[in-house]
Amino acid sequence: MAIQIAPADVNLSVNMPLPAAANNNTTPVLDLQAIAPNSCAWQLGRIKVTVPALPENNTGAGITFAIQAAPVSLTSQVKAPALPPPGVFVTPNPSQTITIAAVANGGSLAGVYYFTIPSDANGSSYQFIQFLQTVPAGVVTQGEVISYAFVSEMGN
């Protein structure tokens, strides 16, 4: 059975410009709350990361993107029908990091990468996802925007 990736879900996407050299930033939060009739849709998906060409990525350890996840806060005392806020963000186990390696002549090419949806120790997917973007010293970014979007997998 072949796996196909559906188009990105624009309602479950965030964009974030790269930080300056020797800095990092955190994306806005993706809330993967599933609502019937698609209450298990998150189990059949990935996070698609779209990276533009980065001509300035020509030195250093490479630009990294690391996934962080959080369950809902069970102590926030939010009254219904308000949605619960995220709890504490953690690096899921196993951790997932993508590194865009520096290319000495011309920088790195555009690319598309994928993260799997992280699960907690009980096998339940985390509801909230964010990404830590890190740029090494010497790489002077131009504010290129990185896109993160949920995509579902469809079997044939």
C-alpha cells in the first residue's frame, strides 16, 4: 500500500521568519485539537516544513528546526466552552530535529521536510506543537519565512 501526502491544511499552519545570526525563535503554536467526525485525523498526518533557498547558509553548523510539544493544561481552570491552553512544552521522546546543512558555494537549496506527530508516553498525540528555529553564528539571514503545516497521509 502506497502512502500519499495530501495538500497542506491552511487552517493548521503557521509561518515564521528565521531569526538573526546566532539566535533562535519559537513559532506560533499549532493546535491539533481534533473534532468529530475527524477525531483521529491527527494520527494519520505529519507536519510539512517548507524552507526557501537560503543563499546565506554557507558557513557554520547549519540551520536547525526542532519540534516541541505540549498536552493541554489540566490546571488552567478554564471554563467551558473555552478551549484549554497548552501545558508545558517539552522536547518529545524521541526528539526530532531537522538540520539544513551549510553549503560553502551558494548556500542551501529550497526543500520540503516532514516531522511525525509526537506522542506522549501513553501513545496519545500531543495537542499543541511548536518549533524552535536556530541559526548559527556567521549566517546572516534575510528574514526568510519558514512554513509549517499539517498534512494528512492517505493510503492507496
